[in-house]
Amino acid sequence: MSWLNGDTIIYKTALGERIYQVVSTKEISNTDWSITENTEDKNTITLVTCITNQPEKRFCVVGEEIN
């Protein structure tokens, strides 16, 4: 799947649903966890996945809640 800024992420649980808008996407190294640092007053979701045939890289998608 390909993510673009402005795309919508819908996160559903037994407790309800939250809607986020993608604000950034990027490749990172598999040791870079700076993306999980404090986001101040914004409620964000961060998705991280492997990249095919690139074990040293990860693809990161960050979204901000838009409710």
C-alpha cells in the first residue's frame, strides 16, 4: 500500500474509532526510533513496517487526529 500526505487512517477498537490524516511518510533506518518522541499537544498515530528486500530500512507513516 502506498500512503500520501492527506490520506485518512481509521483506527477502530472495541472502545471506539479515531480518524487521522497522514502528515508525513518516510524511510528510516531500522534503529531510528526518534519518530516515537513526544508530539506535544497533538494526538498522533505512527505506523512502521518493513521494506521488501531492505532489512536495514523501515517505512514510517505519521498521522494527526482530525476529529
